[in-house]
Amino acid sequence: MSVAAASNSKKSRPSPSFSSLPDEVVLNCLSRVPRRYDLNLSLFLFGDALRLLVHSPELHRLRSPLNYWISFRPGEKPPTIISVGSEIYFIGGRSVPSMQLWILDTRSGHLKTAPSMKVCRSDVKVAVGVVDRKIHVIGGSKEDSQVEEFDPETQTWDFAGEGKLKCESWFSATLEEKVYMVNWDGRVSTYSPREGINNEETEILSIELDTGFHDPNMVENVLYACFKWNGLMWFNTKFKVWRRVVDRDGKDGKLELNSFAAVKMVEYEGTIAFFWPLRNIDPNKKDLTCKLIALDRVGEEISGRIEWSGTVTLPDNIILKDCLVVSG
């Protein structure tokens, strides 16, 4: 090939364009552009695919901060909280029973009021779970009360039945279209719209061994709870007993969780994330440590291993109230 031919070949070769890049790269670039220029991007970007990326949820997630700040009045404590999809629901009251419902859209960061419940409820002896794509609220009132259900699609409250129920639950989680409710001593009961409340014949943990535990969580259809003295345990629905999660060597250990100091736990992508605070050298700051526990079924036992751990520094006046996982 002559030099002239080679030169013409280079000239005819099309230059790479922005639209030829993978979506991940384009989104990474667009996330660095301030939101106020979105209109300009929509006007000057060529191709419908690129314009759609400008208004996509993926770009919003990349631009969004990882934390949301919600302020309560002095002395007021946050209510019962649950997440559904990308939204977080603040239900009822805590210091004072309330019928209020607030919804936080984590995509936009917008907090709005929603229709109120029909019964005043607090976070004392209340259970909340999602059954049939509706949020069910059980108990939380001074007297026996009807279960209420909230439909996120129609934004309406209804009573789930005519009967009034009493809830003794301190924590709750949803499994197989039932709300599992756990008392402070490990006793388990279930609620479903069809069957109401059923008390499971649960082995009660010794009061001398445990004085409380952290929010139960469902991981791959297994109920877990972290008891302060017994450590991380799972509920055997067949034999109605709590069993301790063993370490990877099959020993009945506590996975070095320091469960007595742990303040919160939450299911995250098939693992359990534990959080607890540590002192920082700076008195105006504190460290928050997190450990991800991977879980494996080994015969009749479930073993756990620390898959990852890390620490983040926060202002000292920040208090960890709840941990929730939301979808994009």
C-alpha cells in the first residue's frame, strides 16, 4: 500500500464518538456534570439513547449522596420504619402515638406526607411487614386494634380484617407471605391476613443468657436475630427453636461479632451487615464499624464467615437509628 493510500485510509476511518462508549462509561462522565446543565445535555447530545441516560435512575443514583438527613423536633424520636422498593416509610409515632405516615423517595430525596392511618400507633409492641405487596401494621396501640394495610400503588389505608388483635412483638420481619414477630425473649408468632396471629411453640431463651436482641432479618428465607449474649442465631421453623450460627470451622463461636456492642443489623445482598460505634480520637467524631457476614448451609447447621469489614467516621451527634436496604 502506498503512502498516499495509507493516508486516505486513515482519513476515511471514522473517529470514535461519545455514543460509541459503553453506558457505564457514559454515566460515569455524566455524573460529574452539575444537574443545572441537564437541559443543555438533552439538547446537544445526539441520539435518543444518550438523552434517555440523562434522565435515567442510574444517573440519579450516581449523582445522589449516600445519606439522607431527616430532622425531628427536639426530644422527638423517629417512628417505625420500613422500606419498599426505593421508598422508605415512616409509620406512626414513637414518643407519642400518631396516625401519620411519611414517605421518603430515595431516588429524588423528596420527603412527603401520605394519608394517615385510622388508628394511632407507636413503635411499642408493633409489627410491620409487607404481605401481598401491601404494608401491614399490627399492634402499636394501647388497646387491642384491627390490623391496617397500606397499598403503595393506590396510597390508601384499609383494615385487613374486622377482628382486633394484640401484638406482643418487639421486632418483626416478613417471610413466605407472613409477618414473623419476635418477643424480647425469643418467642415467635406469625401473622397473615388469612390466619391472623398464630403463636409458635418456641423454645424460650433463658433470661439469664439474653436480655434483648437486634432487629431480625430474613436472608434467603431464613430468619436471623442477633442476641446480645448468644450472638447471631437463626430460627429453625421445623423444630421451632433458635440455633446459633457456627463459624466456618463448625465451632459454636460468635464470629468475633462483639454482638453485645452491635447496634444494628440488616440483610444486604445475601449477607448480614452488622454495625456498631467505636470511639474516635477526635471527641467531635465517632467511628461506625461494619462487618458483612456471609452465610452457608452445612447439613443441619448454618455457618457464617466475615466477608468484609470497614469503618466510616461520622459527626458525634449522629445516632444510628435504623438500617434499611432500598432498590434503585
